[in-house]
Amino acid sequence: LATEAEILILDEPSSGADIHSRTEFYTLLADLNRDRGIAIVLSSHDVDSVTKLASKVVCINRTLFYYGPRSGFTNGILAKTYGYPMKVIDDSHT
């Protein structure tokens, strides 16, 4: 991706990718972060991946609705951000 980068800033990097390619891509990012200490800033509407992979989440829609750990990201914050009732479905236990 980038030679000796300390930070990657990505805007909708998995847009248009199929599920297999998306999984492989996010695995690569996780490996770069863990093994090389590369910081990753990612802008995405892929709420599923964000809620499973990010250590911190920022929700912005013209204003800041949330900044903090992934564990604090709730359905209420998501609904406020999009201005419409939405729900994060946790399928990690299925």
C-alpha cells in the first residue's frame, strides 16, 4: 500500500468490493495495524465492518455525534447520525 507509512487515510476503501474482497482487505488493514503499528483512519458507511474492526469510532453528519471506543457506539448514536431509526445487528454470536 505505502512504503514505510506511519498512517493510512482511506475514504470508502471497500466501496464496490464483494464480500470476499472486503474481508481480505480489512484483514490486511488489521495486520498492518497490529504488526507494523500503522495508524489507520477510515471513512466508511460500512457500519458492519466499522463496528467489528475499529478501535475508535467517529460519527459525523454535519456535526459530531460520537467519538469514542467501539463499545460505546450504540443504535441511538447511529439513529441520531443518520436522522433515521437504524439498528446495528450483532451477529458475532451466531
